[in-house]
Amino acid sequence: MAEEVDLELQPPLVPASGASPAALEAASRSQDRFLEIVGAGDARRYGALLMAGAHGIASMELSGHLSEAKWGTTGDELVATLVASLPG
């Protein structure tokens, strides 16, 4: 089990400049749900995993290196698999 991390001691995530109040509220709701799923102690580790995975998937799709013919899957399916790998 991962060690619990006091998120109050972590540097805060900064919202995108010019983000609307509705966008900030939506982001807050999604972060709350994410914490419910993975737990506060694992949030940064799983968040980094999701961001790195999604970034890699998007990069491969945009460059043409993630073809369904070659890999037998799509970017959407890979993202779903990545999310399904989370605990909870």
C-alpha cells in the first residue's frame, strides 16, 4: 500500500489562465471524483500515470503511429483500458 501523502504540503496545481468559473467548477468536480476513486495518497502517482498515458496515446495518434490495423486497438480503447486499470 502506498504511503499517505499530505496534499496540503504539495505545491498546488494552477488553473489555466483565463479559465471560466464553469470550467474551474467542472475541473474541481472531476478532481473530487478522481480522489474518491484512487485516494488522496495515490492521487499524484495515478494522475501522472494518466497524464503520461493520455499524452503518449494522443502523440501516437497525431503522428500516425497508432493505427488500428497495426495495433488492433484505437486511442479511445487504450484510454478506456488505462482508466480501467485504476483501483476502485
